[in-house]
Amino acid sequence: MKSLPFYKVCKLLDELEGLICRFPPLLPKLLKEKVSDAWIRWFKLHRDTLDAMYKDDPSVLFTLKPEVLDDRDYNVDKVAFERFLARYFYMTVEQRATFKKLEEGDGTLVPVWNHKAGRDDLVRNDIGYRVQCIMKYIGRDTNQETVFAHMKVTVQEIEDTLITIAAQNEGSSATIKSLADPNDRDTWDRLGQIYSRLQSSQGKWLTRIIHKDFGFQVPVDILVTAVHTSFPRDLEVKAKFDVKNLIPIRRRGETGIIMPSVIQPRRSFTKDQGTQTVALPSVARPAKSPQLISPPPRRQTRSLVLSDSTISSLNVMQTLPQKIPSIGSENIEVPQKTPTRLTHRSRRMSLEQLRSLQKSKSPDPLTKTIFTGTGQCKQTTNCAFHNAIFILSPCISSHLWLIDLLQSHGATYITSLVPLTRKVLPKRCPKTGKRVRKIALVEHGRTHQTIAFMKQIGALRLTRSNGKRDWIETCDWRLLEKIAGLEKGNESVEVDIWERHRLGTV
């Protein structure tokens, strides 16, 4: 399971603070667009890391919305917290006096020179800002220990530490307290060790997370404009995430996950409304010590049926390949013995047989992952994919735009690797008699998912009937888009079109 460095979240928060707390303020429409653009850029930049995290890991969203975590009591006392910082920053008497002096005008706006914009920005003088100032003053940004150490502090490490602290306090909810470990000792020392590895900007945001106050609220609704989608400008798309119904977890080692033994509803406080209770049933589990669950580092792959769901499986790095027997394994289902010996050709189904199985609504789950095309290209009679079968990567297997491209070519495609080992796919094209060309379609922008998918195919070690290796080409899915444009006459002819989109052979 992957972890997200904390400083990357701090960069997003710095950018959002510069937009939301700007003076003079931006116009509401312009502010909404800029905030949404910052969101989308950040999620696209770190998409692979977020996809490779544990599927139920709420640490990133909890970090971005600390004000909703009212079920946690960190028991932060102002004087004790200042002494805590002074001890772990090794402050001198002079530095402590400087830190105390910064408290003058607590909560007011102070002008701070912005070097990039060439103007003064108004910054809220809260405890987080004062921690940033004193960390700069004592040289934490230039300290050799923090220049590289701050990059190794992860969001998951901070989340675990804060849950450990909150689980020891009576003011926390039963859900949080159920995550307590009897062996937890010196919980604030763990937090101090994290502070000692951070630079000033990360120290500011960590302090605000502890005090559950950013000075602004990170929006949960993100406006996705036509620039980021294939939809027309008239269609407005919103992306939304929900933090209220997420369940906190605690980690143990690289893969160990501890779930709470009691789940209680979390209350949310808003400006316009009072206390609200989320409609989440209270589940009381048997009174046992927290059970250590060690999930596999990868999730189990599920076959996607577009008619039932259009949700894309983006978590390829967390997927566990289905247990697919290799060719020649005893687990392969073969027809019952008959007086005449079946050949490889007779055991394979034709495209017409596959269509008849799908029309008859066969309960066999194997056929649900095979989508048989018409074999007739809508653009030309001499289609480049007339004898091709496509294997879709899980992260693009439910993209409607890609499905439309496949259907326009009349192509057959599969969304699971199981049919490759069961000898149910046609071996030769029924019209030309040529060998079927197998092409795996991936998204080249998702490096980790693409590599994982190619490794899964390579692990099958597919062979032909003559014993030779059955190689499968791996191409970016935009090859279909380019070929369709050429067939329609909308694209210029390129000699190396296949080479540009080919990523390898497995």
C-alpha cells in the first residue's frame, strides 16, 4: 500500500488559502473556478498514489476536513502545547519570548509580503501562523535534518498519531476510543518526533489540523469544466466527496489494518445549521480486543458489466489478480470425454456461439466479461481492427467514450483476463481466416496501473497450440481514436501511428 507525503497536501492547502483568504477577495465565480482548477490539478497529479492506497483509507480526506472530526478530543491546552513545541524545537529563552510576542493581535489579520505576487497579503494570526514564524526564526527551513526528512512524513503517519492521541482521551467518541491500544505510551512524543522532521509550512498546517481550524473550509464540491472532460461547455459536472460517513482506521506496519470495534454516528457542525446527526446506524460489536487485520496489498479484481455499472475500477495497484490457472493446469474446465478426441479448434467458440450464449442470458459468469462486436466497422470496410480482440485495463474498462469507439469498429473486447486461459475466444477471424490479434488497451498516463496490468498478463504465460509463446501487444487506448479519425478522413496520415501508441509486448 502506498502512502502520500504530507508536504504534498500542504502545497494544496497553501494554494487554497491564497485563493480563499485573498485580499481584496476574488469575485465569487472566479474564485470557484480557480479553486476547482487547483483541486483538479492536484488530484490529477497525485492520482496514481491515491489509487494505490488502501481502498478504505480516509486519511487524506480527514486531513483536508479536520473541522468535521468532532468525535476526536486531542485535549490540547494552550500553555501545554507551547511548552511541547519549545521542548521539541529546543527553543532558547529568547526564542520563547519571540514566540510569545507573536501572540499579540491573536486572530487578527497581519500583512505579509508575497514575493511571487509582489504585494502584501493579509494572513490570519492564529496558532498555526505563529508556529510557522517561529520555525522559520529558529532555522527549521534551512536545517539539514529537515531539508529531506520532511518529504518522508506521510499523511497516514500523522493520522495514526492523532488517532492514538484522541483514543486516550475521554472526550473522544466510542469509535475512536475503541482504536486504543493498551501498549500505547508517550503518544505526544510521537507527535513531537513528527514536528522535528517538518519545515515551517508543514508545521503550520499540522498545528491547524490539531486545532481543527484552517481559517477556511476546504470545499467538498468541485466544479469540473469542459476543459477537463469530453463533455460540451453547456454541461456542468460536479465532483463531490463525503467525509462524514468515513470510518477511521488504525494501521499496524505496512499492511496491518485495525478497524474500530464500535461505530457511532458523527455529528457535523455548519454555520447555518445546528448540530446534525448523520444517518449512520450504531453498530456494537462483541467486546473483544481490536483485531489486527492484514489485508492483501492488492484488491481482488472484479469483472465489470457495463449494463449494470459504469463505475471505473481505478485501483489497479491495489487489485489482486484472480486465481487464473495456467494453460495445462488441472483446474481448467474441459468438455466431458466423448468417443472422438476434441482438438484445440473444436474446443474454441466462434463469435456466433459467443453471441448466442450472451443472448440466452447464460448464468456462466465467464461470458459476462466478453463483449462480442458485430464485426462490421462503421467507418470503412477495410478496418485495421477486423481481426483484433481487445483486452481492457481495469482503469478504463468502463469509459463510455472508449466503449463507443470499440462499438464503432465492431470489435470484440473483454474486461477480464479469465477468458484468455479458458480457450473460449476465437482463434482465427471467421472472415479472413487470419489469426486473431490480441491487443491490450491501457491508459499511458497511469504508469503504475499500466505496469501492474502488463505484469498480470505476463504472469499468465499464454501459449499457442504449437507450444510457442502467445504475445499480446499493449497500446494506449487513443490508438482507436486515431484510427477512427483516419478512417473518417478527419486525421492526417501518419506513418508511425502504431509505434507512437505501442507501449510494449507481454
